Amino acid sequence: MVRKGCVFDIKRYAIHDGPGIRMNIFFKGCPLSCMWCHNPEGQDPDPELMFDGLRCLACGACQDRSLPEECPSGALQRCGKYMSVEQVMEIILRERLFFDRSGGGVTFTGGEPLMQPDFLIGLLQACKESGIDRAVDTSLYAPGKVVRQVISLTTLFLADVKIMDPLKHKQYTGVDNILIHKNLFLVARSGVPFLLRIPLVHGVNDTEKETDLLARFAVRLRDMGNLKGIHLLPCHNYGQGKTMRMTGKKVQQGSFSTPPVQVIDSIMLKLRALGFRVVKGG
Ligand code: SF4
């Protein structure tokens, strides 16, 4: 089993991605390419360089091969590094007290954690052995065999549902949603608690047709399993600045906006009327 994986960030004291105080581990690499992605640096599976022109001193250190490859201003930064399960666990275990006192734990996110299944499973097993709560934030675009293994080690799924119309889903994310829906049914039938997370993008998935389809789908999932609620995540454009700083492969990104407040409120009302616990953000 591969005990190493590529991670592009580790955030302490996270409070929006599961119960209590959490540590978020960001896996690098994603099979989707959502045009509103707010973590575009998480799409490519390998480490890459990010360049921030506003911080560059034009000192030329990065051009001079005789000098150590250190950028003095932080304008040039490596995004992503390979870490072993043991290295990540050492960081996780330092926060154990906060997890125990707050009812928190670790959330594996990305990118797409299921894209590095052996690394993820190694971390889930190690956390389980240490009695640490384990949430997985995922698009569920992965082979069913991987999803089943992850289900057996996870205490909460944060499952993204982006667009219900399969053609539109492919147009905006690069993949269709058939596999994702199949895997959502696997999660629902497993009995493991899960939340649906909906990135709300104006003109894309905030229409009446889309939200009606979403509501019907959520009712089906709730009837099958342990659906704990729905989180609506209004889209923002933070990802665009990061895309401009990426020096390697260009990520396709559009300009999108948050739906108007009245539209978000009406979606919340529609879902609450069906008995769902709905939260905006988080
Ligand atoms: S080393 Fe950093 S600050 Fe100097 S020229 Fe290169 S990017 Fe700019």
C-alpha cells in the first residue's frame, strides 16, 4: 500500500467542515474541473509553483541557478508536497486535545481525497486506531470499490451535489453526474451520516428547475439513509486570483456570482418546507 500522498494545505482550528474544532487536510488532485472552483491549486495532482507578481522584488534569485532556489519575498511558492501517513498523523495527533474537548476531529478535503485512495485509507485507519473522528469532504467521483472502503472508515461524509442536469454538470465540471449519484446512494444505504453541500452558482444551479430536482433527489436520499442536513454554499470568485498565480497548467475558470439574497432565501424555504435542516455557508 502507498503510504505517501500529495497534500497542499493543512488547516488547524477549522469549524465549518464537521462538528467541533477540526483539522482540514487538503489533498492535491481532483478529477473535476468546476469552472467556479475556489481551490484551483488543488486540481493538479502534482506539486506546482504559484507566483504572486505583487510580492515579486525582481531580484532575479529564481533565474540564477547558482543561488539556492529560495524566493526572498515569498512571491514564488511551491504548492503541494508529498507526505507520508506517519508525517500527517504526527501533525494530527498534536491537536488531539482540541478534538477531544470540542467533539471535533479531522476532515479530509481537497482537491478530491478519494483520488488518492491508499493514502486516504491509511490516514482514516490511523485516525480510527487513535480514536479520532473522521469526516470526508468529497465529490464522490470515484470507483464504487473505493467509496465502499472509505465508507467503512468514515464517521461523516460532506458530499457535494453541484448540478442535477447531467449535461450541464458535464459542461461546468468536466464530468457527468451518473457515477456521483450512484455513489451517493451507496453512502445513503450505508447508514453513515452525511450532509449535502451545494455550491450555489447564479444562473447555473439556482434555477427553479435545478432546485426542484435537487429537492426531489434529497428526499430520496433521506428516505434511504442518514442525511443530516443540507449546506448551501454561495459561490464566490476567490479562486480566480489563485488561478492567475498558477505558473503551470492553466485551469479553465469562468466568472460567476452568488445568487441574489432573495433567490437563496427561496431555495432555503423550499428545502426547509420539506423538513430539511438547511444552513447557509459552512
Ligand atoms: S526570487 Fe522571488 S522575488 Fe526574486 S525575482 Fe524570483 S519571484 Fe521575484
